[in-house]
Amino acid sequence: MSHHIVEVKDLHFTYPDNTVALNGISFRVHHGEAAAIIGANGAGKSTLLLHLNGFLAPTRGQVRVGDFPLTKETLPEVRRTVGMVFQDPDDQLFMPTVYDDVAFGPLNLGLSCEEVETRVKESLALVGAEHLMGKPPYRLSGGEKRRVAIATVLAMSPSILVMDEPTAGLDPYARRQLIAILKEFKHTRIFTSHDLDMVLELCNRVIVMHEGIVKADGPPTEIFRDDALLASCHLERPFSMQGCPICSGTVEALKQRIIHPDDHHHNDHHHDHDDHH
Amino acid sequence: MTSIEGALLDFKRLDRLATGDTALHRLDPRAKVLVTLVFIISVVSFGKYEISAMVPFFLFPVIIVSLGDLPVSYIVKKIALLSPFALIVGIFNPVFDRQILVQMGPIGISGGWVSFASIFLRAVLTVGVALIMVGVTGFSEGCNALERMGLPKAFVVQLLFLYRYIFVLTDEGARTARARELRTFGRKGMEMKAFASLVGNLLLRTWERAERVYRAMLCRGFNGEFHVRRSYSFGLKEIVFTFGWSFLFIFFRQVNVPWFLGSFFTELLR
């Protein structure tokens, strides 16, 4: 199953106006891994994502998806392997109905009408959006749009899912729902996000970018404890790892020790706290 | 601004009407495109002062609307939205062409007014039928039919993108206009300078957005072809539909049916 691997080697990219966006990025994401790419605005995350699907060609360095280096010849194959969910679902939904939109990819793959139909139904079911099938995309709510956008990509049955800010602009409930859906996926997943609590929950690896380079790469619990690193990259600990505003205990710490039931209602407010983040 | 956005949303409804499933919707789009072409050519080729002979042509849109289960008021509204263009084209005819053509008692109707009415009628017929045909066929399926009839693919894809990006452009435009409106504090009129930068800005933003939409399409394997959900074949139904209507249009074009009926009945009465 080696086509589930994404490897980036010494990637450099400079925009035509001489803005240096990537300055030597290297990492390798393995099969089944869920990796988050985090960093401040302008750190180069989006530029990096555009390389994974061949929309931008590196100035120097290489991208490998599976066993192929990304070149003009392998581009169609790579785009089929890497499913990309854009930050703004409005960019991704362009057909008159949700059904047509989800069917767009499979039809381009040249599948038969029946096969297309089963794929559309399956992928909409995976994100809990079967009931939206006949609706036009512009009538959906933000959360629904996001889920449908993910379904359009799932219908192509990609091996690797790349998502740009999946939880941006969602209300807490829709965000919870989406996280639960993404948790179920067995794909190799790469996210960019500023929602570090989501990262903590979903990912087993965090790649920190700053000014076009990889500043750190490791398991989230380790990265998020390094306050000096986070500060230098304009980041903070996820809320669930920060002190409780009432008693300065963290959810994490409280989970580790048993709390006395009437210890100034810790249980209550932390339970609450946990729910909201 | 809401009115423009509303009109846009309403326009997208046409696309959804095309997902209906009547006998007309199931017809091969090629048959529908052909019939529409014959219809438009027949109507447009009438003489400058012709009015009465065009009346029977209304039979076609009426029948298609009822068979295709399209909402009448919606179609009428859309035609009304586009009719000012026809009015502008014909508005000067009554001024320049003052020769009296029809005498109704004391009132003389000049050739200008007759040709103006003729232009308007033509516009209503052709625009109406084009809208109705998109409503029972769908834009991408219509384009697909054009391609299968031999139109070069480059043109077809251009047409499809034009149609897709109209929505992108108007969306962006509506947002920009709203932002401007919020900061003009009810002052009417737009300064030329602000307008120029607004349009320039709009073009760039639309460009970027169009690029992102295009990327999303490429991501999902778009290779210059728009696929359609139904598979069609040009069978007996299509042949009957195409030739039946085409012959009827040509007949209406050659024989002025209302005039013929009128003279027939006046002959009877005598």
C-alpha cells in the first residue's frame, strides 16, 4: 500500500513577485498517519498544500506521492490519489445540485452510471448528508457545505486526504460532527489548521512551519508542551491544554488524577469545559 | 443589492428545473437544440413589418411549458427581465419611420410602431424559447448536444465556463457592491474613480476565484469534458419531435395562418 505515502524533499518555492514562500521543506507522511501542518498566517501552509497536488511546481526540490515523483506525466494519477478539500467549500461546489457535484469526479473517472450512483450515495452517507442530495449547494448551511465538499472528494476514493482548514467557520456543533467524521477515516490525512484542539484530537503528528521552513515535527502532546517553540512561531497551546480560567488546572491534568467530588465543583466546570472545546 | 442577489438565485433555478423527469426532459438534447434552432431562424427571418404571422409560433412555447412542467410565472418574469434590451433596440423605429402603414379609423399607425412591435414580439418568442429549452434540457447537456453535433470542443468548453463563471462574477460583484454601499452612507451616485477601482478589483478577485474553482475541478479529474448523467440516443421519438416541429415552423413561416383563417371565415360569412 505504498501509494498512501506523501514525501516532500527539500522543497523551495518562490512566487513570481520574489516572495519566498517555502525555503527547504522536508517530511514524509506514512500510510494511515494523520498529520497536521500548523503555523502562523503566511507561514507557507497553503503554498505547501498547492504543491501536493501539482498546482504549483517547486522552484527546487521534489514531491513524491506513493512511488511516483510528481511530474507532468504522473499528475492525473497523483490527483486521483490525493483528494483535496479546499478551505472555501464554495470554490468546490459548482454544479447545480449536490448530487451532480458529488457525481462530477466519478463521471470524470469514466465510471458507469450505476457505479457513479452507488459512489455518490456511499460518500454522502459517510458524511451524513444523504438527505441533501437533491438540493442546490448554495442553499446549504456552512456545515452542510463542508460535509458535502468532503463527500465530493471521497467519491473519487482517494488514498490520501488533504484538507485546508477543515473546521474554519463552523459552529461548535458542526465542528464536533466533522471531527467525529474525520476520526473514522482510515486514509492518510494531512490537515492545515489553526484549530489546535482539533489537531490534538485528530492527529498523531504535528509539523510546525514558520517562515517557509519546518520548525518542529513530532507528536502533538510533545510539541504543544514546548511553550518557547510555540511562542516563536506565533502559536499557543490548545485551549484544552491551557490552565482552567477558574482554578488554573488543565483538563489534561485533571483527567490524570482523580478529583475529589466536592473540590469546588471541579467536575462540573471541567466537564463543561471539555464539552465546549 | 438584495434584488440583484435575488435575481441571481432565481436564475440558478433554471438549472434545477432541468433536473426534472418528464418525457421532454428525457428527449435527446440534440433534438431539442435542432428544433430550437429551426424555431429561432423561422421567427427571425420574418419581414420587418410582420406581426400576425408570428402569432401561431406562441403555440410551441405554450405546449413545451405545459409538457415540461415548468412554472409559467417564473418564465414570464425572466422574459420580462430581458425585454428592456429588445425595447432599446426598437425604441427609435417610431421616430424614424413615420410612414402610415395601418389605418384604424381615425388613428394611423406608422411603420415604425409596427416594426417596433415586431421586434419586441420576436425577442419575446426567441428569448422565451431559449429559456424554456434550457429549462427542459440543462445548460451542460445542451452544450454536450452541440458538441456531438460537431461544434468544436474548444467552443463548447468556453461556453460552459462562461456560464459557470457568470455566477462567480455576479456573486463577487454583489459582495463588492454591498461593501461599497455600507460605506457610502446613502450617498447616491458613484464617483468615477471609485467605480474604476471597484471594477478592476472585481476583475482580479473573480479571476482568482475562477482559478480556485478550476483547481477544484482539476482535482476531481476534469479533463475538458463535461459528462452527463443520462445516456441518450436519437430514436424514433426524437425523429418525430424534430421533424414534426420543424415542418410546423416552416409551414407557419410560409403560410400566414391568422390571415388565412381570417379570410376563410370572412369568405364563409359572405
